[in-house]
Amino acid sequence: AQRVTQPEKLLSVFKGAPVELKCNYSYSGSPELFWYVQYSRQRLQLLLRHISRESIKGFTADLNKGETSFHLKKPFAQEEDSAMYYCALTRWDNNNDMRFGAGTRLTVKP
Amino acid sequence: DAGVTQSPTHLIKTRGQQVTLRCSPKSGHDTVSWYQQALGQGPQFIFQYYEEEERQRGNFPDRFSGHQFPNYSSELNVNALLLGDSALYLCASSLNLRDTPNTEAFFGQGTRLTVV
């Protein structure tokens, strides 16, 4: 069964510190992994996806198939990064059924 | 482009009643998915509509049904409401995967349903 686990509900760091939001998944096929972000009073929006291999707003995420992880990282956190972050998974050839983790609320303190 | 729009934004219903939620997809999108997000949880997939048909369904009872219109807008209907149906209901639109691989899903602001 597809499952996404985000072990930390809350994460707090100081501005300028590195940040890592953890995501582990279980899936028997070839997954496509995503990170979605929801800023205060805004809608859920795509931050990045592993197939793009992009760095968005300084964030990167590497798919580690051996450890079945897709952790989100940023070397220097900014206050505007404070938001709710969701890791999500679909089959690579079927985006119909997207499975989300429970989310991690990141707070970046000044 | 207003993006994905949902109505109403908030709704209060009594247990046992029926509710209809509405979604207009982003301009140019033909595929609509619905999600339920309970408090403190991530969104859970309910179903997806394409070409006016339900293409895939998550683990939700038949009390949850939907419809897609020729203009690609969609409705989510929930019958015999339970207290546990209280949640934020999200609509997401995208292009059909077969025509546009790796298409991105765009989410609406959601409808907050409270069942009392």
C-alpha cells in the first residue's frame, strides 16, 4: 500500500540555520514524489517534484530509493519559509491518486 | 485566471443532511480531483473526474459522489452526513496525464464543512 510518513508535526529553527523536513514512504512500484507547501491563509501549492531536480526557493529534495526517503532541505532558513509542508506520492504513470503525509509545520524564528 | 475556485467557503450542516460542494477548475484544465482534509491531517484522495466520468476513487463510502459537467466544473455530494465528515474539502485541477505527462495539480482554497 502507498503510505507517506512525516515524523515531525512541528519543526522550529532559527533564521539562517539549516532545515531538513523528513519524509519516508512505502510503495511497491515506481513512485513520483512531491513537496507541497501551504503558507498562512494561502492555498496548497507545489513546491517541487523529484523528477524536476530543481531547487525552488533554495529548497532541494533527493529521492533515496534505498532508504525510501524524500527529505526536504534548505541550507539557510528564512522567516518567509514558515509554513505547512506536505510530502506526497503518486505512481509515476498515474497521478490520479495522490497520497499525502500528515504535514510538518515549520516555524523559522528571527 | 482566478485559478481553482470553490464554493461555498464555509458550510454548517446537521447530521443526516446532504451537501453539495462546487469546484471550477483552472482555465484550460480538464481533470478535477477531490480531497478531504481532516484537522491535523494531510489531504485524502476521494475521487477524480475526467470526461464527465469518475476515473479513480479512494477509500470513501458511496455516500460520497460526484459529477463533472461539460465545462469541466465539478460537484462533490455527500449524503447522510456524519459528524466525522467535518473537514476541509479541497478540489484540485490538472491536465489529463495521458496528454500531458508530469502535469501539476493546482488546488483551490477549500470548503470548510462543519457537521453538527
